[in-house]
Amino acid sequence: MSEADAGVRPERILELSERLNAVAGEKIGEIASVNRASKMLVVNAQVVAARSGEAGRSFMVVAEEFKRISGQIDDIAGALERQVRGDLTELSAIGGAILGQLRGQRLADLALNAIEIIDRNLYERTCDVRWWATDSAVVDCVAQPDAAKADHAGRRLKVILDAYTVYLDLWICDRAGTIVANGRPDRYPVRGQSAREMAWFRDALATKSGDDFAVADIARLEALNGAPTATYATAIRQGGLANGAVIGVLGVHFDWQAQAQTVVDGVRLTPDEKARTRVLLLDQKHRVLAASDGVGVLSETVKLDVAGGVMGSYAKGDRTVGYARTPGYETYQGLGWYGCLVQDAAAI
């Protein structure tokens, strides 16, 4: 942040009100101190005038006038202190409210941007799986199963994986759920294992057309060495046709941890903000799917107050929380996930 930018920070409202409050208190105190000294002079003058008798009468008049003026100064200083301190207190309150609103809105905007990036990324995954399920090598692998076709399909999947590095692996399953081919058999020896009990397989098998897809909650898959994975799947259909008979399922396993971490780490915050802000991606039940501090992923549930609607912010003690619910992207409606930023107050 440049020096010019630092001068227009919203926090400057509170900084300046605090400074004015301190200066006003100091100067009013100085006025009171000077006035006390004046009162002492008045008292001394009255004593001297009284001792001088008739000769000091005129001097006594001057002393009384000084006393009256000193009283007026006390009244003015008191009124000034009450008014200035009252106005500065109100100014601080208004500044704090404005600052809170600005900070909250900014955090909500950043949260929306983060979840939109994820939505756009996952939308592409829905396109990928529906496209690749029509590939002739994928279709033939389950339409006329034999070892040669499975090997060929596996090599084809490896070509895809080499180009699309956001995936951990791609699996071709027959109708019974047996994995007949995958793109990285050297890393994940899953061929011959069953995916029949996995929700994404069952949901994909039940899709009505090649335009549909299934998606599973983010989970750690043992077969993928426990990596957090976003799995998208669709039915493989006879002839690769959208209305063809279902003959198998293609599941694509998105490398969730690497991609999601990039998103939460990439939220545009100043170095100071990064040090006191936690950036989160949450599922529909507010379970942590990704966190800028790496804490609580897939195990922590955040008590997120969404009473403000699909996008909003609120204060929680010295913290400000901004959030935004997924708006979806293109034909991808999203899964009800949230972007969320939790930011501690800056030191003033």
C-alpha cells in the first residue's frame, strides 16, 4: 500500500477522531491550568488591595473584574469540553459504524469472488466429464469389454490427465461398478476394484441423459491415497449418444486440495490483512472445505450466521465476518457452498 493510499484508509476516521480527542483534552486542560494561575493572581491582588485601604479601592475593582472573567473562562472551557467530547464520541461511533460497514462489504465481495472462481472451475469439470464420456475409447471399453480395449482406454485417459493436471485420476466403471480402466494405474492401482457403493457412481448410473451429471461431496478417497477429492461423474451411453442406453459410468476425480488452496490463498488482501484474516470455503452445512491457514479442512464446522441473506457481513466481537453463497455459473447451479472471510480488527 502506497503512502497516498494509506492516507485514505477508512481506519483514518478513527485514528483522526482519537487524535482530536487527545488534542482537545490536552488544550482544554492547558486553558484550565492558565485560568487557575489567573485566579491565584486575582486572590493575591484582592489581598494587596484590601491591605492598601482607600488607595487600593480601584485596584480591587480590577481584581473583581478579573475574577468575573476567570469565571466566564471556566464556564466556556467546561462547555467546550462537554460539546467537543460529545461530538468526538459521536464521531468515533459513526466512524466505527462506517468502518465496520465498509470492511464487512469488502469481505463479502471478496468472499463472493472466491466462490465464483470455484464455481467456474467446477463448471468446467461438469463439461469435461460429459464430453469425455462420449469418447469412443471410453465407450468401447464398456460396450465390448476386453483387456485390449481397457488398456487402450487407460492410455487415452492418461493423455487427458497429462493435459488436464487438475485431476488426480479418471475411472471407467462398468454397469456393475467394477473399475475397468483408469488413467494412472501406476499411481492408483484401482483396476478391478468396485465403486458400486459410492454415491457418485449410483447417481451417475441413474442420470436420465448424457446432459446430466452427478457430483459427490468433497471427501478423502482411500483409493486415491486419502487425497481430498471432488468427484464428478456421468453415465457412459451406448454409441456415445445422449439418449443411448447406460452401459457404464465415468468418474473424474478433481484434485480439490491443490486447486482450492490456490483460490483461498489468492484472495486479494494486503500483507497486514492476510496476517489477521482467515479465508474459507464452506459447504452447504458450513463444513470447512478449504482454509487459508490449512486448519480444520473437512473436519471443522463454522457457525456462520446467514440471516442477512445469500450475501452479507456481521460483527462478532472484535471480528468481522463476510460471506457469500454460490450464485452458480452458466448451467452449473452450484452446491450451496459459501465463500467466507473472518477478519480480526486492526490495531489502531
